[in-house]
Amino acid sequence: MMQRPPASSIPDGPGVYLFHGSDDRVLYIGKAKSLRKRLANYFGEDLLPRTRLMVGEATRVEWIVTDGEVDALMLEYTLVQKHQPRFNIKLRDDKSFPYLALTRYQDWPRVMVMRGKRRKGVQYFGPFAHAYAIRQTRDLLLRTFPIRSCTDSKFRSHESLGRPCLLFHIERCSGPCVGEVTAEEYAADVEGLAAFLDGDRADLTSRLTKEMQEAADRLEYEHAARLRDQLGSVEKALQRQELVSNRPETFDLVAIDEDDLEAAVVVFNVTRGRLTGRKASVLDKVEDVSSAELTEIVLRQTYGGETPPSLVLVGELPTDPDLWTAWLGRRRGTKVELRVPARGSKRRLLETARANAREEFARHRLKRASDHNARAKALRSLQDHLGLDTAPLRIECYDISTIQGTDTVGSMVVFEDGLPKKSEYRRFKVKTLSGQDDFAAMEEVLRRRFGAYVADRDRPVEERGKFAYPPSLVVIDGGAGQLARAVKVLDHFELDIPVAGLAKRLEEVYLPDLPEPLMIPRGEDALYLLQSVRDEAHRFAVTYHRSLRSKRMVDSVLDNIDGVGPKRKRQLLRRFGSLKRLRNASFEEIADVVPEAVAREVVVALGGPREGVGSE
């Protein structure tokens, strides 16, 4: 356990504190109105179990003083996002929620359904609970705001052909690729769609109704019919968004359902009286927190990366409402009201959101209970079979992929708590071999991985590279030969890390201290976990090897074609991506990228003349 720092050395003011573990990894980040008083609580006798576990693993604590509590909140969120501490509560989405997005950074913005990390220059609307609903809404709105929804490659293709696609002919796109719409008209459609999705619907429906009536009065019945269809599409899109308030209010509502270990969070987004978005998440309560403190955590993680609305409704106020109102106002740039609805439609909506949270929690517990128990059982089983001191909470597995010594690559996959952690997967292009030698390739990969770890382990956490932390267990895809190379590398760096090899033929497990391989019985959880880790490493290595081989084959073919230099080779690769797709392309498709004479040479080099090639 770490030594308690002298009280006189800790500032008696607001700030953020960070607990570090033995490898200097950040374990926990917190904020405090008084750092001295808050940190004193961690060295008392009556610590709660999870807090005692965190303090027991910590080796030091540092702090950063801020100008005020709001600044401490802002800094705490930034540091938690950067370090992802193990003992901080984090929202965990079972899926990435879909948004309707406008690519504002492009000359001809595109409307599309997007998930995942937000991108610069893209305007987002949502999130929505179901992708099919948002796609239906998008398709309905394209009749009124006919902006493009095609991919960039399809847009460039039709731009080169000078012919629009089917969406233009069915009036779902205004044809910017062929100049059928001016930049000003297209921009007006983009702004109209954005305004509609932001909640400005009354002006649009009244405008369409007026224009339809005027067209009918002028006896322009075909134009009036199109406006009637557009109005119907807008009304259908509106029907997909439930009316929850009789007034055109915009607010978010946060509801939580919890037990001692986990909590489910549901956030309703209401725009101008209509429910426009719903987002559900589950979090692990690795800290012992009250309901008010849990509300604070949810607010920080929900609005730390997004702009809050002017009104946020919660089931229970934070411990210091004024502080959190100020923080939300800082995030928005204007005043934000934070309160608990007491009566009326908002109170009824809160009860609906709570019912959604309870339902989400029930589904999560049914789904996760067996998964969590199975993973814990598999880790304990693997610990027993391999004779490890502790359960291997972080497993790294390595594999080599090559064909006759060409494009040799290595893969490293990471499993934490029995689940893949894809953000820490790594791949290696083997550099020191000229022929096929899987043993030497494995040794190079491991030397690079653990050499980087040893070089970085004494540096501050923020200066470490991508191999900052050691595994609890190293698994090698292979038998005694590959295992021997792994042991050699670990001995060279003086690392005491358990290592095992899993051979494919009979699924034997090779251990350094055993003269004969270990046969884990079929059906054992330990063997299933090892197989899952090994198969994932193999898949990751083979995928990387195929991509390199495909690129090399395309390069080698194109390098021998007259008229194809570095620039045209890049153009062909950008358009077709692989040798198979280039070989299957028609002469006309290739001629869209390079001159016809060069396209003719490409077609001949890839297998002889085809229909449409012609002759000079």
C-alpha cells in the first residue's frame, strides 16, 4: 500500500487527483473542492471494499490544482477520456448508436447514417435507437430535400461518366454530379434538411402547402402533385417522431435504474416537443457511489463530449446542483437549467424513461450474467491448468502469417477479462527475414513488442508508446519451437511473464517447465478460451497478410504496364483497391480513371482484350 503524503504538502483548494499503480498506469481520477480534505478520506480505516482495493493497488498519488470547481470538472473529464482508468465508472454502450449526419466539409454535402466516433466537419442529428427507422426517415425526406446520399466513389464515377444514377431519375437526388443543380440551390436543400432535423418543421409544412395551392391555382397540376407527395413524405417523417409535449420545448431527460454493482442509463432527446432520440447505456459501478453521485457521473460522461440543451431533467439532482449547472452552462456557452420534474407531462415522461431503463437493465442482466460467470470460470480454469499465481486478466497472443517467405507478418491480439480489446491489437511487418522462418519471425515480433515495453516502462505514463503495459500471460500460436523463441526473448529482457504455446494439430499446450505437452480435456473452459485467443490472432494475421499480398500483386502488375506511372497507379489503386476488382473491371470503368490508350494496355496485361476494348 502506498505511503500517505504529508497533509501539509497537499493544497487546500480545488483540483484533480490521480492514483497510479505499480507500472505507473492511472488507476483512478477524481476531482475535489478541497484536495487536502478529499485525499485524507482515502487513508482512513473505514474504506469501502472497492475503494480499499484501488488504494491497495496504488503506489503514488499526484494532483493538479485548478482555478475553481468547474475547471476541475472540465479537467477531470479530459483526463478520464485520455487515461481510461480502471476504477473510474464509465458508460458502456452495447452498441454504437446511429446518427443522421451531414458531411458539411464537402463541396456537395452528403446525408448518411453514421456510427462511432464523431468526425470534424460533420453535423450530427440524433442519436436514434434503430438504424432502420433513421434510414426510413432519411428516404422520406430526400423527396423534399433531394441531396446526395451516394458514396464519394460513386459520385466521382457518375461525374466522370456524365450520367446521373437512378436516384436522380426517381427524384431522390438533384444530380450535383452532372450539374443538374446549382451550388446555391443545393445549399438551400442542405440547410432546409438541417433545419427540419433540428426541429424547425412548421415553416416547412406551411411553405409546401402554400406552394402546392399556388401551383394548383396556376393549373400546374403535375408540379402541385409533386409538392403534395413531398408534403406527405414530411408528414410521414414527423409521424415517426412521437409527440411528448404540447409545447415546442427542447430538453434532455436522464433516467437511471441501478443495483449495487451496475446501472442502466436512458437519455431521451426531445426537440420542439417531439422525441427525436433515445440512447441507452450500462455502466459498471467500480466505485461506491450514491444515486446523486451517479447522476454526476452520467452528466459528465453524457455532456463531456456533446453540447447540452438549455434544459436537462434528471431523476435526482447532483450533490452540488449549482456546480453542475455552471459546468453544463460552460459546455453550452449559455445558461442551462438542471432540475427534477415534479408534475405534468415531463414527470410522466421521466417515468417512461425509468421504465425504459428498468427494461434495459433487465435485458442486460439476462444477457451478461451468464457471460460474466463463464468468463470468470474460464479464467480460473486457465489459471489452474497452467499453474499460474493469479488469473490471467490480460492475455496477449501472437501468430505469424506468410506464404513461401513472402510478405511475412505478425499479429498481436489482446484479451482483457476474457474479452477481446481490439483497440490494443497490433500488427507487425517482419523486416529482418529474406526467406521462410516462422521461428525467427516470431522472435523478431516479440523482441519488438517487449523491447518497446522495456524502453518505455520507466517513462511517465503520458510519454509511453503503444506497448505501455505487460500481459499476465503470453500465448504463442505454435509448438515447442515457437515457445522456445518466446522464452528466449523474455529471458533476454529479464521479464517474469508466464508463456504458453498452443499447437493446432492436437491442441496441445506447451509450457517451458514441462518436458511433455499438456493436454487440457476437450470441453474445458480453459481450452476454449485459449482456442478463442489463438483463432483471433490467426484471423488478424491472415487478414493483414492478404492485404499486403494483394497490394504487392497489384503493384507488380501495374509496374510493368506502359503508360502507368506512380500517379496513375495510385489512381487505379484508389478506385479499385485490389487486383481482383481491377481484373473484373470493364474497359469503360478503367477508362474513367486513365486515358483510353492506357486502359487498353491495362486490360490486355490483366488477361487479354475484352468487350469494349476496341483497337487503335
